[in-house]
Amino acid sequence: MPKSDTDARTDAACTTAGIYRSDCADQERVTLAVGDGFPKCPSCRKAVGWNLVVAT
Ligand SMILES: [Zn+2]
């Protein structure tokens, strides 16, 4: 079964600092630190999933 890397969603707390990409069509990127809350997508303003791109 393929591993999903969508492990974060809007309003969840960030547990791995890094750059995340939204899983909506916008593919927005945000940089978060541990303890930050995942935002809504800045473009479509919906609650979205965030995929870790690069851990920092
Ligand atoms: Zn979006």
C-alpha cells in the first residue's frame, strides 16, 4: 500500500519543521516551524492538506 505523505492539514500543529506544499491545485508553499499551526491555502483559502517538501 503506497505511503501517503499528506500528514498535515489546516489547523493541525506542525511537528516537523520544513517547507510544505498544499495538496490543492495551487500547490502553495509555506515554511513552518515546530508548533506552528498549518494555515489555510493562501490562494483558495480552503482547509487543505500539506505535504512536507523539505525538512529544515
Ligand atoms: Zn489552494
